[in-house]
Amino acid sequence: MAVDESGIGNAEDKVNKIKNKTLGTLYDMRNAKTCGMIEENKALGIRKFAKPIGVIANVVPCTNPESTICCLALSTLKTRNAQIVSPHPRTQKTSYETVQHVRKALEKIGAPVDLVQCIKQTSHAKTSELMANCDYAVATGGAALVKVVYAAGKPAQTVGAGNVVSIVDETADLPTAAHKIRLSKVANNSASCSSENAVALYESIYDDMIEALKAEGGYLCDTEEREKLRQYMWPDGVHLNREIVARPATWIAQNVGLTVPDDTRFLMVVGEKVGPEDRFSGEKISPVLTVWKWTDFDEMLDRLEQILKFSGEGHSASIHTENDERRVKLALRANVGRIVCNMPHAHANSGGWTTGLPTTDTLGCGSWAGNIFSGNVNWENFLNYTLLSIPKEEYIPEVGDLCGEYLAKWGRD
Amino acid sequence: MEDTIQEMYARARKAFREVEYWPQEKVDEMVQAVAWELMRDDYGSR
């Protein structure tokens, strides 16, 4: 339905995503205690009580108008909150319809249906009014939305732009890595901010990996084709042409005037520079993959830092390697909320059946992206807690004990 | 459904007050009911 309404994405992928995300969210919260006393520490005399927040505004994007509601409806209901959905104008019918399903289920068991509502005729004014009046907001959308949400003055969960680079080194199984990258890259025509925006290939496997990506439906643009594509994607040199968001690669090729094989699933361009002078180094939200080559891993990490500073800081990164030292090095260096190893990135960073990452459609990107949280937004984000404290046995520590290592090394003076 | 924000908020608040002190069992039943409805085969494919 959303595909008909917005032209974004792919219907089969969307149906699978709704089921997987709903099931994953349900699975993650299956044993969670969210009501009444949830923890007790007898030694400290502390008992912890979970409390709901109240009415939560949920600002939903056009790139994911159903699944975002599924995940967040389960999360806010699990925590005994009410939710009002503010849909994107391009997909408001779809979001409204999804909410009707939630309400139908609530009605069936005699729960209050108004725990989940959806604005029917949305507008910027209504969204702003909602955010100013709610008790808490969660907004899945870009940097502009983050500013609007925080301007409303309520506590809020927000997200950042994704610009996932997938590093591939000489220890990776190339056909397997290429297949996983393709699965993630073409899922829902790259509507997700979690699909790879680039691959960074070690020089010794560069040619073989390009061939492996071609075998998966990748088409490598030559310099002239790259320039045509660039002009189509960024007509003014700055802003991404919204028409190309989540369209199939063949649709884009046809509109650009490129002759590509019918079975082309994604277009590849060679990355030239990092930053605004080469827009291909940033977020593309389309089946277009930028290809980087590296010779030294530390240099690649420096380059990744620059890429993320330009676009996607706080979001996610990916690596295909058998070398765990490189995985750890990447985790220490890259300012992102999660790093996915040897998996199809978009099917793992927001939860999946081969990863322990929590299921979500709302990826906090930390202070790097102006967010308060760098994790996968889930039911835990929608609770307040009351700590009940009774006296414990008095204990006053000696400062000398707590500063022991310092004093032993530097002395008391 | 009316979509005046003030009215929607008032209805949401009323619904919230009803479940504010619900026990875990009732909450979990509600979550399962909604999840089941969202994962039914006929949803999303229309």
C-alpha cells in the first residue's frame, strides 16, 4: 500500500519487514518486566518501580510508514503508554491504516483503543502542536526533524542520517560478502538509512570484489556515466533529488539515460573525494553504491572518520573480515552506535535473527547526531523509574582507600 | 477519528489513565494481541 501511495520501496520487502520487525520486537520484550516493582537490591535497601511516561508523540517517516509504528506501538504498549502517530504527508494513509489494525486488536481484548491514535490529515502545524503538547516524543527522521523536535521542548528520542561504509579486507570470503552486501543494499530499494552507501575494498582484493559485486547485479559506471548520474542525483549540486529515493536501479538508469543490463540491481561509482565536493561520499537513500579502495587499514579509518563527519556520524558501520583485531580497531575508532561484522548490514544493525542487537526501526545516533541516545530505541526508552530507598547499614569510605593507586604512585603531598 | 490535537491528546490521556496501573499479565496480553494482528497473513499484502 505504501509503495502505491509514495512510490517508495518494494512491496514484498515491506511485508517481510513488517513481520520481521514485529516478531523481533515481540521476542526482545518477551520476558521484560515493565510494571510495578522490577528490581530489588536488599543489601542497598533499594527497590525499583517501572512507571509509564504518559502520551508519546511518534513522528513516522515516509520511508518506513508501517514498520516504525509496529515496533513503537508494541514498545509503548508494553510500557503502558499512549501514543499519537504523526505520519509523513506522503504516506499518511498507510500509517493511518496500520494504526487501525492496532486499534482493532486493542478493541478485541477490551483495552482502550485510544492508546494508539493517528493524525488523519497531517500538517507541519499539527506535528508541532502535537510535540509541544505530548509528554515525550520519538521522531524517526533527518537532521531538520531533530531540530523541530527539540525546539518543541519535550524530552525526545531522535535519529540521524545513515551513511554506512562496508569495509572488506583480504580475509573475507568475497562472493559471500558480495552477496550479503547486495541483500542489504537492494532491500526495499535502499529506502532504509541502514543500507550500505559505500564499500571500501582492500587493494589486493579490489578487482575480485568488483567482479563479485557485478555477479550480484552491480553495474560499475564509467567516468562519463558517473557524471550523468551525479547531475541527475544532485541537480543543484547540493540537494538529493527526492525522485530517486528508493527507486529500483533500472528505473534510475533509465531516467539518467544509462544503458544497463536488465538484471542490474544496484549502480556502483568510484569514490573520488570525501565531503561536499563529491556528493557520492554521503547519504544516497537509493541503490547507488560508492566504491573506495584502501591500502592501509589505519588510513582507511582516518578516511572513514572524514566520511562520517561529512555524513552519517553516529549511525552505523560495517566490516567483512575474519580479523578480529580489525573489528575491534574499527569499534574503537568509528563514532557510530553499532558496527555490524560479516552480516547484511540493513538486516542486522536494527535487529535480526543472526545478531544480538535489539530490534528497532529507530536508530539513536548519540550526541554525534544531536540525539540523546546512541542505541537501538526499544521499550526500555519509554519508562520512568521510582527508586524506593530504606536505610541500609551505614558505611563511610576512607578517601585514602579510594585514591589508593594515585597515592601510591604520586604521594600524599 | 477527529484529528484536533487537543482532543486527540485528551483521549490519549484518558486511555493512558485507564492502563497506568495495569499488571504485567494484562499488559503482556495486550502486546501479544497487537503483535498477532500486525503479523496476520492478510495484513500488509493488500
